[in-house]
Amino acid sequence: MEMHAENDKLCGLNISIVIPAFNEERLLGVSLADIRAAAATFERRGWVVEVIVCDNNSTDRTAEIARAAGARVVFEPVNQIARARNAGAAAATGDWLVFVDADSHPSAELFDEVAGQILAGACLAGGCTLRMDEPYLVGGLLTNLWNWVSRWRRLLAGSFIFCETAAFRELGGFSHELFVGEELELSGRLKQLAARQGRSIVILHRYPMLTSARKLRLYTAREHLGFVLRAIFRQRRTLGSRQASYLWYDGRR
């Protein structure tokens, strides 16, 4: 009887896909179409899927494009990725949250692996490895390095995170003190909670998610290096400042 009840519960799961978006009119439409297509793997299991776009004080057609694609739109006036993700999560009704960036493209195979982890029951949260959508030698090398570190240390890339909603809310979500690196700080707290609950954090790697390499095209090597050096030597001041984290907030698209 208990096994049947558990199976019934899993058949009736709700999944909330949360997409933070700041001035993403150029890429959001295609990303939403790919996310919708990939989410069919959840729906085939009888799960209910909602797509929530958090308009993070955009000045373009981001909200209009999201609504036209059938997404629910919520608004966050403070331009900060952590607040945008938290605002989307606060509006979510799902048992599990899936955070996807507006310039990223998860596949049906990746979502199928997420569903498998949820059904197995041991996973509290997880992420995935990444691949760039444009061929940059240095960018590719750095992405491969990140993928290795991510799997080794079980660190979640902000562009794709899935998490049990109850756990996310218990931890209070992403830190509002950080404008960059909020996913790494959350990774640490999730790992601690998973250890207390006897569960796991996983990094899926069979189907890396395609994500935009536009920062490599829009910003010079000098700009990237300057940010990295400031993040190393003035970490708190840099990661806690919107102005210092200009690669994410200056609106270049």
C-alpha cells in the first residue's frame, strides 16, 4: 500500500521551470521553445509543467515575448540574478524547481535524466555540465575545466540547477548579498543539507547543456581578466557589487 501511494505521488509531480531574464528579447524566444520541447519528457510521465519567466526590470520586449510563448511572467524590480531566481521560485507551485538561464538550451535527454534522478529518490538537487554554442578555443578550455571542477566538487552552474522545492525554501534560496557566484554559495548549503538528510547532489554529464558564448564575443579579454583578478583579490567587494559584476549587468546583449 505504501509503495502504491509513493508511485501515485511521483506520477502526480509538478515541475516549475524558472527562467531569470534581463533584456533577453534576442534569445528568449528560441530558449523557451527549446525548453518547452525538452519539458515534454516530464509531461509524458503525467507530470504537470509550468514555465515561469522572471522579468528582472527589463527595458525591452522580454516580458512580451515570454507571455507570447505561454510562460507565466513575474516581475522583480531589483536587477540581480539571485533576486530574479528567488522571485520566480516564490511564484512556483511545483514540487521541484528547474532553473534555466534565458540564453541556454536544455535537451529532452537532459530533462529525462533529471526525471530519473527525481524518481530514484536519493537526489536533493543537481546540475549539469555545459558546452558553448560558439567555437572559442579559450572559452572551450575554460568550460572543460569548469565541467571537471563542477563534477569533482559537486558545484552547480547557475545556468542549470534542479532542486527539490522544499529544500530550496528551507535554505532561503539564493543569497541576495551576491550579484555573481550565488549558485556556488547555494551549492555549499545544499551539500550540507543533503548530507544531513542522507541524500545526494549530482552533476549530470551525459548530455551537456548548450549555453551562449556571447560574453566571449561581447567583452574583451582584458575585461574578462580584470573581473577575474578583482574577484580573486577583492572577492567580497566584487561579487557583492552590481557595478563590479558588469559582465552580467551592464546590459550588453
